Amino acid sequence: MKKFKPSFLTLSLMAAGLSLHAIPTLAQEANAEVDDASDVEVIEVKGFRSSLIKSLNTKRFSDTVVDAISADDIGGLPDVSIADALSRIPGVTSIRIDGQSGELNIRGLSGNYVFSTFNGREMVSASGGRTVQFDQFPSELISQAQVYKSQKASLIEGGVAGTVELKTANALDMDENSQFRVSLQGAYNNVAADNPDSGSLGHRLTVAYKQKFLDDTLGISTGYSRLFEPTVSTRFVNLQFDPKTPLYDGFEPFLNENGTILVSDGFEINEQGGENKRDSFVAAIDYIASDSIKMRVDGFYSKFDDEAFDRGFRVQGLANISDARRGPTMLLTNPIIANGALIGGTFARDPQGLAVAAPGVGSPENFRVEVQADDNTTESEVIAVGFNLEWDINDALSMKFDLSHTQAEEILRDRVLRMTLFEDSSVATPVVDDNFVLSYQLNGLDTPMVQFNQDFTDVNKLMVTSAESYPFFEENEANAVTLDFKYELEAEIVSSVEFGLRSSERDHSLRRARFVYGTTDQAMRSGNYITYDRDEDGNFVEVQRFQPFQLSADMVQVHTLGGELSNTPSFLTVNNSQILDAWLPNVDQTPTLDWNNSWTILNGRDVKEEVLSAYIQANLNFELGAIPVTGNIGLRAIRTKQSAWGLANVGNGNGQPIADDNGVINDSFIRVNEGTKLNHYLPSINLNFGLTDNQQLRFAYSKGIARPELEKMGIRSTWSWDSNSQRANLDASTNPFLKPFEADQIDFSYEYYFTETDGAITVAIFNKDISNFPTNLTAVDFDYASVGITIPEADLNQRFDENDELINYTIGEYKRAVNIEDAGYIRGIELAYTQTFDFLPGMWKGLGVNLNYSYTESNIALPSLVPGEDGRDGPLPGLSPRVWSATVYYSYDDKFETRINARFRDDYVNEQVAIGAEQQAFFAEETIFSAQASYNYSDNLQFFVSADNLTDEANRSYFAQEERTGTIQWFGRTIYFGVNYNM
């Protein structure tokens, strides 16, 4: 029986970028002995075309359904992160964060279900959970990236959507004795130039060095990458829509059957500007100790600081049109209503002068306008180290041993600095200016109309009222040990058997804290900086004062938003550190855990996951009639122990005495450790049928799992009370008993590789039957007593109704995390076409295209988490029905190369990049264009220029209906230019 197995020479030429149409000839001669490799004529292909050929070769000879990008593709393009490069793969899309690709979605599933490995080892994310933020990885330091779309038993479980494998270089794989590469790039962003927190120019520096020693038995690879890039997002951020009952006449025709209308509480118009700084290192030592033993030690470190300041306006309190206590003097005229939602109107805060202005006693907290100077800087670190040993025990049996450690930490500062207009900032007791009129109208996915009647550049009126901080401290860690064996056989069907064990432990923790200067955050933002009490005669007297800060001309700059929001009024910007040092020089601003704000304690979590897995896999190589068949069949068995630590509310006086950072004792909670043990058995089969030398058919079946997000596995029981509706709401949206998401997956694909030129046409269809899908369910008007849940005593400011009567809370909104057993299916088709036109005459032979398209659909209906859609089902988060990518490139004489790329994704639902509570929104379709050009001055020196987001495509979201605007963000265009040098 003749078995096809590419020879070492064949694989070497493939790795070097050998033309695809030459490979069938080599395959036919794979079993022939090659006496002298130097007799083989090799036409080396360089540049983008070479990267496409390498990627197709990887796909063609893989034993699973896989797509790849090669080192030329990664390093040769100006991708800030590996996510930008990966998003050119069929069925792979990315979510833009600060204008750059960060999270990956694969085949309609969000990043929660994408498993990521680094040099074959599990990778953790600095930003929490299982969703890896790929902007942490500089594309220049990655030698290859693969996306496995079908599973096999030897792959680590977890990638129901797909498994992304990132690899770094091995010096012993290169032909040369040494390699040195340096790349220096500049970057210019047209929007960042006018932002007070960022400059217009950035830079990227990459240095990589590989060297072989000791007769090519010792290899050292090192690399360093530095990124410094200004980032700006010009944004309109609308707050969520909630059902409200207006107090005004004229709304009756627009109210729904419950007598409500959807109202947004306000919006932000601002620029989020700053600078991204990333320093990354990779290093590896590879050593061939003998003919049978190889060892490798490798490591990766990345520190990423994302500086971001929000400067602009925040309007809040518009929903108080339904609150008789908070908005009694507020006037709404000319309301604009669309599809049951208030999308505009004219709001006057106190047009008749009836209210007491803050900080007076009893001043209503109706709508307000604040000038923002918020610090949303994020600091993150990732480190990954590993040791790998390969031992050929004898001619048939080999072993691999791997030990790894990965950890990540992230701090989100979330420091709030707000300014408010007063009548006169120079007086001893400044009074808030209530002469305020706002007119606005949302415009769907386009720029809204917003008008104010006040001047926000008047340093004699604008004062700093609020200094707050709500940081997140997150840590993630994974440790693993793996032992794999492979036994070669001379059997007719099974060519080898693989089996192994893996033991891993993963820890996740989150801590919250709070600092607020003054009374409460909302009171200080409204200008209520004085607290009062009554004297013995019943008169109000001042108890404490937190004086707002008076600005001076030398502390401020006048700024106007640019681009689509250039009609927004100008405002003052400040240096946050300078203001805080001058205003609060002797105030300890350290955020603390505080029982008066119990969320700071209850929202913390600790989660542990211990996994033991074993697998056996038979690798197949036989003929079915005249058709060669390769592939594998196997089974992976997994034992998981998951647990979480947290606090459970058992009622006043029934718990343990737990102190906060201020020494306040709470005895309503006990510390608990809850969890479960789970077993899973995951069969898989991959079959590849070689129909002809250039055609193959693939079939794959596997059962896969994706574990719940770590943040969803914590213990949480957070209560909130609403004295207006007299409802007690329980947020139990995390659950340590959540089961993994499961999928039965089938893939069929057909691949046709051109014989007269380089390229291929591939078609793939897939189906995933989903079970145990994790989601949150919300019960409205839930009777807690019916299930034995005791409602704790309400917060002091929510205990009494408008008549000062004590409220007896019995019902409310109950949110909990559950698994949906039979969720539904995800299915789709992927098409890819790659073609080099080297059959064209003359200079036109340098043309080529790389096109791909995918269509995905699902019948999974989940309770919508989009505000305003209560009680309705929503689509699967992350699923864009249509996704396509197109690249047209041209190469001339191995000297000049240029290409243009477009990436499109359809509408989808995802977590809302906004403010306030966790929420989802619909994101509108988007098309991102980029272009690159390079010139090879010599074999060693290359100059290049490129542009990303050529059309300044905005990122737009909406709350179920396009009239209900969510977030609109413009990131600007970024131009890259630089030089690469190799030796």
C-alpha cells in the first residue's frame, strides 16, 4: 500500500515558500531517495505572496481544519497586534478597542469561546476571564499563528469556537547561522494631533536576534518590541434606555401597554485621548543534547499601559421626568418620540426659578451637565515561561514533557474628576447655576444634535466638584504540566498512536475599591457639597463642607472636539494631577473597601479551576480504494474541579463579623466556598481524502467544551433597593456551579489547489449543536419569600417612601446565571479564493488576490441583555451573519510591493463600550480599509508606508432599534512609515 507522507525536503521547501503548484510533483516523488538536495532548483518567493503560499501549505498538509498566517504575513504588515493579522482569516472577526483589534470572534462565537495557546500552552488574559486580548501580543515577535477550527484529542480542550495557537521563533529552524532584524516605524494619527492628552506622532521599535552555536545544536532567539502610539476616540455615548412613566401631559399616545415609554437618562460627548505604551520581550533557548533529546526554555513578557482620559460633557438625570421628588421643577418641551422611545427634546432645569439651587437645603437633583476629566488608564502585565523536553526513547516511541507558568495582572484606574457651572466661583459659598437649557435630538447611527445655553469656558463659573476613584485590580494565573507519548506503527491503517496526560490549575481574582471626596458621588457632582442637620429648634445647620475647587486661568486650556462633533461647545480641560494636588493636598485618596458601599466588597471574587485530562489518539494513513486517506481519531477525558470563594448574605446578626478598610463591622455575611466536579468525554475524528494530487475533501467531527467565563463563576449576592418602585433587586448573576458550554461539531470542506499557478479555492461548511449555553435570566416582580430568600435591610436612603413611611420590600428583579440545556445550532459556510496571476504577461504577473467570505446563522435565542428589550429574546452575542475580507496585491521584480485590504463584518450584539452597569448593544456593520506599500532597496534594507482605517470608519452601536443610539466612536486614520533591516 502506498502512503503519502511529505518528505523532510518537501516540508522544508514548503516552509521556504515553494510555489504550491510544484508540490504535487514532490508529493509523487516523496518516497524516492534524494541524493543531493542541492540539485533541486528552488525558486524563492518573497513578500506577501510568500506568506500566502506558506499559509496555504500549512492548511493543505494539516490533519485538522486549520487556517494560518506566516511570519512574512505577520511581520511584513503594520498590524499593531496579532489580532489585526488574524482577522484576515475566513470566519475570524475582531472587535475594535481604542481603534485597534483586540478580541477575536470565530465562526459566530465571541472571544469567551476562543481558546488561546502560546507555544502550545494555555494563555491567560490580563483583562480577565478567558477572552484573551490579543493587542497584548506584538505581531512582529510572532513567527506563526494558526486557527484550529476542528478539534482533535491531542489539542487542549476549550476552543468550541476555535483554538488560536501563537508560536515564537526557534533559531535551530533557520538555514543561516545567525539572523538580525531591526524595524523602526513612525505613526501619525490625524485626530490625535489636536487632543490635549496625546501627541500626533508615535513610534514602534523591534529588534530580533537569532544565533546558532555548537555545530547547530544550541540556538538562542531573542526579541524586543516597543510601541508608543497616541490614541484618540471622539465619542458620543448614550446611556441606556429604560421604561419610565412621564409626569407630563401629551405622552399618552406614545405609552405602551404598561403605561411607560423608553427614556435614556443622558449621554456623554467627549474625546478619550491618551497614549498606548507596550514593551514586550521574547526569548528562547533550544538545545539538542543528543540524537534523541531536545530541550527548550522560552519566555514572553509584555507590559501594556493604555493611558486614556475622557474630556468632554456628561449629561445625566433626563429620566427624572418620571420622578416627582427629583425633577419637580424640570421642564420638558418639544419631546421627540420614535418607536416608543424619547430621543430628543428641550430640557430646562428650573425655568421658573422655583427650586433651591445646590448646595441649599432640599435642592432637587434633576438633570445636570458636568464637564469631564476622567482618567480611565489601564496598566497590564503578562508573563509566560515554559520548559519543554523531547525524547526519542527508541525508533518507535517518543515522549514530550512540558512545564509552564502564565500570569497576568491588570489595574484599571477609573478616576473621576468632574466640573460644574456655578453662578460665581469666587464667593465663599458658590451656588450652582440653575439657568440651564439643553436641546438635543438623536440621529440614529449618525451624529446627534446637541445645544447648550451656557458657556463652559468661563473660568469664573466652572468649578471642580467631584474627585472619585473606582479601580479594578485583577489577577489571573495558570500552571500546567503535560506528558505526551507517540508510538510509531507499521500497521495498514494506523500509522502512529498518541496518548498523554495534562494537569493544570487556574486562579482568578478580582478586587474593587472606592474613593469619593465629600458627601456622595451624585451629591458632589450636583453641587451639594454641604451636609446639614437640624439644631434643637428644628432649624437646618451646616454640619460639614467639602468646598469645590476654584480654577484659575493658568490651570486650564480651552478645547473643542474635532471631526463629526466639532459643533459641540468648547470646554475647559485641566491637568488632573495638578488639580488634585492643589485641591486635596492633605486628603488620603487611597480607594478602600467600604460597607457603606457594599459592592466594593461583594463584587470581589476568587475562582479556582483544577483540571486533569487524558487522551488517546490514533493517527491514520491508508487508502480507501485508490484514494489516500489521512487523519486521526481519538478521545479526550477531562476531570474538572471548579470552586469559588465569596460572601453569602444570611441576615443581620446571623453572619461573621467582617470589617472593611475603615473598621466598620458587618455581621450579615458568612464566607463560603462553593463549587462542583465535572466529567467530560470528548470524541473526535478528522479524515482527509486526497481526491487527486491537487484536490482534497475533509470531514471532521468532535465534541467540544468551553468553560464559563471565570467572572461568571464567582459567588455574588448583591442587593439594591428602589424606593420609587418599592422593589428590592438581587443580582446573583455569577454561579460557581455553571457547566461548560458544549458543542457537537461537524465540518466538511473541499480544497482545490491550482496546478498552473499559485493559489487555491476552498469551501467549508460547519454545524455546531449547542448545549449548556451559559446566560443570565431575569425575573421581574419576583417573590423572594416563595423560594425562602430573605431580603436584607435596605440602604438608609432607600428605606422610606415619599411620605417618610417605612417600606416593606417583598418583590423585585432577580437576576441569576444558568445553563440552557438545548440551546440550538450555529451553522455556516466559508469560501476562500487565493490567486497569483503569474500567467499574465510582463509586469502584470505580479498581481494577486486573497478573498474570503463567510455566512453564519444560528437559532439560539437568549434573553436579551440589551436595555429596553426586557422580556424579549436576542441573538447570540458576537455573531455577525456576513463577514468578508479582500486583499489585492501587486509585486514588481522583488523590489516594490503594494496591497490594499478591506475587512467587513455585519451587525452583531456585544458588550456595550459605554458607562454604567454591564449591558449589551447592537453594533452596526463596518468596513475597515487599509493600504501598504514597500520598497526593497537591497536584500537587507526595506522602506515601507501604510495607512490603517483609511475611511475613518466609525464604530456604531444602538439599543435594538437604530433610533435608540448607543455609542458612536471615531478613531481617525493612522499612517505608518519606517524601515526594516535584516542581516
